[in-house]
Amino acid sequence: MGLTPELLRLFLDLFSAHNPVELNTTFSETKILFTACEKFDCHDKVMGPIRDILYSQGEQQLWELLTWAAERDDRKMGAWALGRMSAVIFLQGRNQFGFFVGLKRSLETLPYSWRSEILYIALEIDHPAQAVVDRKDLYTWRSRSKNVYTGTRIRQKEERVCPFREDWSQVASAFEAGPPH
């Protein structure tokens, strides 16, 4: 479970304190406390404040919260994270060491069933649109001195695309309701 002595003390303080205990924990530590509360079937008086802090911290790390929710198969938490995203946040993906890794690498952290369902819900598949898309073409060439170089050319092409939904609260509601039948 990963309860360090400090987290264990904090966890036990939550039960014995007459007044709410101030939690000054990191996102990782809050996840550990939340997991401990679930394991020991804690009353909402204890679980509620931890959940509130977890969600508050998750506001700044929506992809991380979504990934953790997926690991636990917690659709309600996953829906909460999705509901606070936008197409921009979704496409940026997870923030890893200060860099956004993009949608593809972020989706790979989710179980396949969640990936496909989220994409199915988030894309307006039933309302394709016409858009100008930038396509990158890779090419290679040889210099006079026989060195090989690579480069990219960008060409614009008009295509039909499936845009993302604008209202991510709809994405969250549909996801929380479960897979389409």
C-alpha cells in the first residue's frame, strides 16, 4: 500500500481528530491515503476530505488522475477528470517531467477498453467536418559530399475530419454511464 510512517500517522490522525485534519500532501501521497481509506472501508467523514483534496490536486493533473482512475477501474473518478478536460488538454496529454507527451502516448497508459470508449465518446463521429489539415512528408537527400540528410515538407490538404466535442461535461456523463450498447 505504501504507507510511510508519516502517512500512517496522518491516516490515524484522521480517525482520532475532533476537528478536521489539515492534509498537506503531494498528489502521490494523497492517492496512497485514498487507497488506504478504500481498503479499510473508511467512513465518509474520513474519506470525503481526502477525496476532495485528491480531486483538487487532480485539477492540475487531469491525465494523471484519469490514468489512476483507469488503473482502479473507477469510472466515476475517470468521468470527473474527463469532465474538466478540454480538447486542448486532451490532445496535449500527460505532463511528464515538464513536457506534454501527446495524445497517443497518454492513451497508451489507459486500458484498451477505456481508450476506445473515450475516443468514441469524445469525437463527434456523427458530425464530420471539412478542414484544412497540415500533413508532414518526410524526405531524404544526398549532398554532393554523399552525406544523407532528412527533412520534412508540410503540405496542406482539405479533408473530412471528426472534431472533438466542445462540451466535455457531455463526454464525462456518457463515460460514467458506461460503454455504449
